[in-house]
Amino acid sequence: MSKKINRRIFLKSSLIVPGGLMTACSTPPPSSATRTKVLIIGAGLAGLNTARLLQRQGIEATLLEGKSQAGGRTLSMKAQGQSINMGGVEIGDGYRRFIDLVNEYRLELVAPDKSQRGLTIHRNNQLLHADDWGTSNTNPLSGKLKSVLPSRLQSTLHGQQFPLSSTLDWLNADLAHYDIPESQRLSELGASDAALELINRAGNFNDINTVSALHTMRAIANYKYSDSTKTLRLKGGNDQLAVAIANSLSDVRYNHTVADITQTSQGIVVTCNNGSQFITEKLVLAVPFSVLRKINLNIELPAQHQQAITNLPYTRITKMVARVDKPFWETDGLPGNMWCDSAIERCFLTFNKQGDASYTFFVNGTGTQALDQLPPKQAQVWLLKQLAKIRPATQNALTPLAFHSWGNDPYALGAYAAFAPGQISQFANEMVKPVSNNVFFAGEHCSREASGMEGALESSEATYQQLIDRLQ
Ligand SMILES: Cc1cc2nc3c(=O)[nH]c(=O)nc-3n(C[C@H](O)[C@H](O)[C@H](O)COP(=O)(O)OP(=O)(O)OC[C@H]3O[C@@H](n4cnc5c(N)ncnc54)[C@H](O)[C@@H]3O)c2cc1C
């Protein structure tokens, strides 16, 4: 048997060790590699805007995107003549960067569909109107929390004593003692085990014990101190801004999934799984760390970057949007919106301008585990069945239009970064810094002040500035 080791196997077996990577590879880059000054990986808002800012300064950048379209987590799916936002939904009217770009590209912001008022709660096999929660025998809370809805418990508890006074305070070293499990902080604020269980059921995180309290406080601060008074949507789907920026760039290459990044003495060599290769002076990694950790990274990284890339958790979200064929809420007399202690967690009922209703299933974190094992078609049937089991009026009332598991999407592997206890203190400040003046990081996970789509744009401005400082 041949003892020859191909280069990929060599990289895998000798250079990559868990938790720490490597020195520059002395193998010369292949002569067929495309040479670029700046190479950006990822055509989400962060990568696209970095390329746009560079192009405006006359600096050509090549952008590699694994999928066949731009937009990443602003994905909008088309069904029955509608654009359904499956990733980033809410565009705050205080999203200054996003709105400036909407104007620059002459796109149009519109009001969101109207939400139905009211909430139905399902707990311990009982279905009840949220107005009856405070006196229900299925309510396990006591004292002043008794009348607080499960969906409001977390923010109510934090609101009792909220130490962050700005959207940047989560990075304030004086507040690092809040970088503890969210469950611990909420217990200190008076949450019983029953309250923690209710919060954990449908919280915006994977698990209440493994997410940092400081991280969830950052999200509350973003809401509390935000300039936004209402939310908007992009006409035609929230991916339209990404599409417009991509169309204005000179060199975006789709279907280029990056598989290997190797520092060589002549530059950084990037290899895609379609066989194409690029060699660049400056590399911008605008993909989530959940994905970056799956790429063969043969570049020397400081310990904190390495820890962040390897360990930063991402919240899993699985979402389904269904057409409403029958007004089931009229049949059983309960509000359409639901908070459930069962596997479906939360559902939202909205109406478009024409009065057509749609129903969104939103499953978070550990709740996605069973669901994400199923192929998408089966998962959709499963969600409908779970709902019909606890709310019989929904039987044959809904038709799925769009479904997406962000945890299973290989180009996202989660919906958004969520620091674990201790990680903000450990690496949040360091992980956004360039490495060796030639590797840069951009994306929602690198934002400081803003979050979500606006955060991705904020981070691209910082990355652009870092690049410009080093390209002079
Ligand atoms: C369900 C959900 C709800 C959300 N709700 C909101 C909201 O209401 N408001 C809000 O502001 N934000 C929201 N967000 C967050 C927002 O959508 C993201 O923060 C933002 O779009 C991230 O942009 P990004 O450029 O950092 O990353 P991404 O959009 O993830 O871009 C990364 C790009 O890299 C590509 N890529 C990945 N791997 C590779 C590879 N190996 N090779 C080449 N390319 C690769 C991906 O395909 C993708 O295009 C939500 C997100 C989700 C998932």
C-alpha cells in the first residue's frame, strides 16, 4: 500500500490539534491559485458591507460565499407569492446603518404584519387564556411573580435590579461578576425552581444553565436603551439589502464553500471544496464561529481567538411559517398566539394588509433537539401534530409554507452567538482583534453595541477600519 500522504490528510493529521493551531505552512501555494489583496469569506451583511466599504475606497476585494445566494441569516423564503423572513425579522427604526443602506440602495421599508393581541398558555395539559394565568391552578409561581406571564418572567426579574446602564456595559470589567449562569443570577433575584423551568422552556437561549447572565442582560440593555420605537421590514424580504449590496460588488463568487485556510510564507491560501484556490494578503472571516470551527484552519491564532472559535455557543432556532386555512381561534375562543410548556414552545399569529393570517412556530435551544433529528418535511408534520394534540381546533387549519432549522444549516450552525458563563471575561474583547495584521473577523458575533443585523453592519465598519489602517 502506498505510504504517500496527500496534503489534506497531512494537514488534518499533523497540523490540527484540538484547541490550538499551528505555525505557517512552508508548502508553496499552487500557481493556479487566484491572487487577491483582500479576500472576504461570507456574503452575509457583515462580509458584504466590508467589501462595499473597501470598494468605495477603490480597494478591490474578492468575496467567497458557500451558498448560491447572498444574505446568510437574513434568509427570506418565497412561497405563494410571499417573501417569508426566516432569519432576521425585526428591523428597528433606530437601525441607523441598516436604514442608511436601505436609502442608498433605494429599497423600501414597510410596516410589519399585524400581530393578534392576547396569548394562550398551555401548561400541564391545560389550555388557558393568559388573563387567567394569575389565578390558574396550573400556575406554579407565588408572591409578586404569580401574575407575571411565563414570557415576561425573565425580563421582570432582571428589571428588579439591572446594573447595565448602556448597550456597551456588558464589556465593562466592573460588571464581570455577572458573567455567571443565567439560572444563578435569576435565583439571586428571587426566581424559584418553577420560575426557572418556565423561563427555560422558551427563552431566547439554548439553556438557562449554560448561557451567561451578562449575555442575556446585554440583550435586555439593547432593548432598553435602543433608539428604536417600532420595527420595520424590507419590502420583498429582509434579504433584499444583502442582494442589493452583492449586486453592486465587482467580485462575489457563489457556491464557493471554504474548506481550508493555510498560512504560507507567501500569503494565506484559501481552498474551497469545489477545488478552487485563492491566495491573499488580508483575509476577512465573516462567517459565524460555529462554522469557522469546522474549517481546517492552519493559521497561528492567539489562545483567546482559538478558544472563542472553538467554544462560542450558538443558539439553535427552528422556525416554521404556516398559512392559516381556518380561523381556529374563533373555534375555541382563545387567542391565536401561544406559549407552551410542550415541544412547540411559542407560536405567533399575524395578519397581512389583505387580512390573510399566518402562523409562526418558533422553537429555541434544547427544545429543537428532537425536532432537528427529523427530515424537514417530517419535522413540519410533527409540529402540526404536536400543536393539534394540545389545541384540537388547529387540526387541518394550517398548511406549512416555509421551514428552516438554523441549527442544522451547515452555513450557520445556529441562529446567533450566545456567550457561555465566563466567556465574556475570557475572550469577548480579544476575539475581535486582527491576528498578525492579516486575519480579520467580522459578523454579528463581533458586534459591540448593536445586535442582530445592525450588529453585523456595526462589526463590518470596525473591520473595515482595521483593514484600512493596515493597508496604508
Ligand atoms: C431565526 C433568527 C431570527 C433573527 N431575528 C433577528 C431580528 O429580529 N432582528 C435582527 O436584527 N437580527 C435578527 N437575527 C440575526 C441576524 O439575522 C444576524 O445577526 C445577521 O444577519 C448576521 O449577519 P452576518 O453577516 O454576521 O452573518 P451571516 O448572515 O451568517 O453571514 C455569513 C455568510 O457566510 C456564509 N458561509 C458560511 N460558511 C461558509 C463557508 N465555509 N464558505 C463560504 N461561505 C460561508 C454563509 O452562507 C453566510 O452567507 C436573527 C437570526 C435568526 C437566525
